[in-house]
Amino acid sequence: MPRRWFPTLRRPAPAIKAGPEYNIGWTPAGVDRARPWSVERAVRDGMERAVWIYKAVDTISNHAADRPLRVRPRSGTSDEPLPPHDVHPLYRAMNIRANPAEGAWTFKKRVSMQLLLSKRGVFLEPTFSRGGDLLRIDLLPPGRTRPVPSTGADVISHFETVTITGELRTLGVEQVRWIRTPHPLDPYSGITPLEAAGLSADLDFFTRHYNLSFVNNDARPGGVIGIDGDMDGDELRLLRARFGTGPSAAGGWTVLNGGNVTVTDTSVTPRDMAYETVAALSKIELLAAFGVPESQLGNASGRTFDNARAEKTTFWEITMPPHLRLIADAFQDDAGEDAEVYFDTSDIDVLREPRTKRLSEAREEVAAGVRSIRSYAELAGYADEIDDTPATRALWLPSGRTSLPTRTADAPALDTTTPSAPAAGKTLTPASGLALDDTAADSLRDRLDDALQALTTRWTERTVARLNSPRHRKGTRHWDDRGDTTARTGLKDLPVDQVIDIATWQQEAAQALQPLIEQAAATAATELHAALGSTSTATIAVWPTIAPLLTTSLAQQAQALADDVAGTDREGKSLAGIVEATRAWGRSLANWASAKANHLATATVESARDQAAAASPRTGLVRRWVAHDDGRTRPDHEAADGQTQPYGQPFAVGEDLLRHPGDTTAPPRQSVNCRCRLAWRLDY
């Protein structure tokens, strides 16, 4: 009697349907080499079932739909693009309504989504009026549209699409706008992120499906079945078929009749499968393929503000530009050769930062006198609002009062001619007074005052900004003035040394004032040499003696502000009160700026003339002290008015000896805010 073993298993083996063979080489149009990730499957098995694919596609397409499409003239060799046209036929279809069934936003979103998911790309059909005006744009179904190769020199003969009713339509090349990420080998195909991340998408799905089946099947993924007895090959195949494999059969058990059967449970736990690791790696690979950082999907947890902003910058500099460029290029022929089509991203903050920084540098260049106002206006994009005149083309020194023409023809209009020196060997009569500019110190004082006033405003507002900065308020009671207590609120004092940087103040003051002082000193020395008929070329070094007057006094003012801020903070004043006190200090600092400008101007001009006289071979120089008679002159200086001393002898001013008005070695009570001057003459 033949052996009967597990009769319940004896049934015909299921038929196995052979699948098609795919050619991995080049294939002509109509043969989809990536059929496993056709657009239908990309939507069904990718976007509709994998959360990371959905969010990546949704995020990119939302941003693409938000961007308005513009047309502008080609900028040529200019660094700055030209402004867009006010109106264009493309504007209505791409920014208002694409066709009767779709608004522009929905249309652009669908175009973007198809570009990300369709290997064949996106097929657009524009419709024009008899006059050539664009009336509407429709999307053709990517799964039922294909390019047909040409047998001639052209790559494409025409396009074919099947309508929803099954009708085959033939469209000329000029009737279709074909958008795709170009394939490196196949001109009739595109490439999508899912082709690179397809395994990650499948792995993410199957690991989730496995865990779902694991829970549904009582947390038993499977086991090993041992049979007591012999089995032939057919019976073994039948047994394996009965105990199904794959995620849908995970945890399933089958009860059999007959024979001795032993079962060994070798199931693994979800932790052994390291599902969390697999899921995390799948997420990283999927988001990397689409180029979307997780923070741009709405989850910035675990990231600092700087890291999240860096991810946003990367997204807008690497992912979005080529995606938007592909869509815009489809309409380039409609714009013409002299224009370019682009998506307007000018309101994206992270993309504006390089331009903002460049404009800030340009403004500093204007303030430093190395860039003209006209040049900055052209860079900033409002050259049409600034007249092209000698004044706007000139370079203005930091004082804002002295201009340097950039063209020789502009010099007369700017009145920059300098007085010529008297001829050498000029005959001077005995006791003749030297013709020197009595207003030289006053002119320099005005320029220095302007520069210092601007600096004091900058220092005050910078201090206010740093007081309000979260970085400096962190850990102090000023973190939240509403009284809320958070982890960033503490009892620390305001970091006054960080809020007020004395060294930076001194550096900025030196950068602004040194050119003005050196120029005025050189002019005063040249003027005295010219009056004496001297040709001396000795170097006049005034700034090294003037600089300590500025830096020392400025350090005292900054320290006074620092002490005031620290004191009001310890007194318990609110941040608003400290800010108001700081601004009040800034207003009072204006008086200091004017007084310091007086002192520096007087000291510069008189010291330069003193050094010029020392370098001249002339003898018999006599100087007379001239007080500034306006009712505000200090008594000692008023008493010294008219006092005459030969060159080299000091003036007796009160109980002190001064070489000249504003003497840098004199006590502050005699030199600060001094507006006196010296009159020079030659005695033989």
C-alpha cells in the first residue's frame, strides 16, 4: 500500500505567472525601463503610503506653487538683473488661472508633483488664440503620454496621448511643453528621486507592514517545523507553500493532521529586527534623495536656530533653484530670445542675505569714500531715482563735506581746485604778516563734529541693540520683562563688557577721523611753507600726537556709560528703563563730540604749522596769540590775547606754558575746547 503522508497537502501546485523580462540597456520611447516605478506606482506605492515621500513632494510642490512666474529682459553683462516686465501673456496662465478647471496655484503644484514622481516627465499643452495670445495651459496624463522618436535628424517626431475615453491624440512637437529631469543616457526619458531611493521606500513600507502583521498575529512572526519521516520534493514545496512567507503571513500558524510534527519557535522580536534603525535610515535616504531637510517639513526638534536656518538655506540654494528652473525653461520659447523666464524668489529671507550683506558693504564703502553714490544706487537697483551728476559720481570723504571727482571734467563743478603755492623765492618785507587761512580750524572742526555726531548715534543704537539681544539677556532677570520665569531667566548682571566694546569704538573713531586730520594737517603745513617761500618736504606727523586725545577721552565716555548701565541694572530698573537711560546718554554725548571736535581741530592746525615752521630754514618767525572773542572764551585765554613770542618760545597762559593753542601736552583746563589761533609774521 503506498505511503499516505499529509493528505491535506496533496493538491495541485499553484501556477506561477512568468513576469516580463526587462532590458536594462538603452530602450526607445514606449518601453519604460523603470516600470517598477512608473508614475502610477510612484503615487500609489510612494507618495500615498510613505509619509516621508509625501511630505517631501508636498513641501517642494507647495513652494513651487507659491512662487510667481516672471519674465524680464536678459541682463547681459550686468551683475544685477533687470526688473521684470509689468505685463506678459504668461502671467495670467501661471499666476492667476491656468485653465477653466484649475487655478494657477493648483496647476503649478501638480506640475511640480509630476516632475518629482513621473519618470517620463511632465507634458503641458498650451492653447493659443488666432492672434498668438496664450489662452490656457493643460496638463496631459504622464502615464498615457509619450514622445515618439523621429526617423530623421530630429530627436522627436511628435507626441502621442490617450484621452480618458481611450482616444489616441497626436500632437506636434510645438504643441507640447515637455519638462523632465534629463536622463544621462536616454533622451526620451527622465529620472526621479524614487529611482535612487526606491529600495528605501520599499524597506520603509515593508518594515512598517511587518510590524503591523506582527501585532495582528499575536506577536509571533513564525517558527521552524520538523517532520518525523521522509518527504519528497513535491511534498516539501507544498508544505512551504502552505506556510506562506512575506509580511502579510507574519505570525500565522496552520494546524495539520497526521504524522509526528514538532515546532520550534525561532521568531525574532521587533527589537532584534532594529526597526527603529531601519526606519531612521530609510527616512534619511528618502529625504536626501528629494533634497528636503526635516526642518523644512515642519519638524525642527533637536536643532538649534542656526542649524535650522542653515538647512533652510541649503534647501533654497540647492534643491529649489534647479526644480524651478526646469519648470521655467519650458516657457522660454514663449518669452523670446531677448527675455528670460524665472520664478520670483526675491522674498525668501535666506536668499536675500548675501545681497543684504553686499549692500551693507557698499554703504560702508560710500561712507569711507571709496564708492560713489551713483555706483551704490546702481548696485541697489534704484539708479533711475538718482541723477547722474558730478556730485553723485564723486567720492566723498568720511566728513561728508569734501569730494574727490572721479572724472577730470567734474572738478570745476565740485570746486575742488586747491590754491597754488606762491613762487619760490618770494620776497617778504620785514615784519610782514603771513597770509594764512584763519578759518582752517573752524572748517576742520565742522567736519570732525559731523563725523563724531554720526559715530555717537551709531554707538548708542548699537548699545541699545545689544541690550535687547537675547544672547546678552540670557541668564539675567531681563530675559522676559513680563515676569515669566523660564530656564533662560537668571540672576546674572548684564554683560556690560560685551554690550559696550570700548576698543571697537576707538577703532571706528580712528578710522573716521584720521583721514580728515591728516589731510587738514598736510594742507596747513603746505600753506605755511608756501607763505614762507619754502620748498621743504619734511613729513608732518600730527596724528600720533592727536590720537591719544581722542582715544583716551572716548574710553572715559564709554566707561562712564558702562558704569551707568551696570548701576541702573543693579538698582533694579527694567530693560526699557536702561535703554532709555542709554539713549539719554547718547544725546548728552553730542556735547562731548562738539567739544572734542573743537580741541582736535585747533590742535591739528596749530601743531601742523608748528612742525612746518620747525622744518623751514627761515628765521625771525614771530607768533601772536589771537583769542576767540565771543563771550565764551576762558579768562586765561582772553588775557593772553595779543601776546607775542618768537618761534620756539612758549606762551604764558594763566599759570601754564603752552606751545600753541590746543597744545596736546598742556593741562586739559587750558587745551580742551580751545578755539584760539596764532597769527604769524617774519621779523628781521
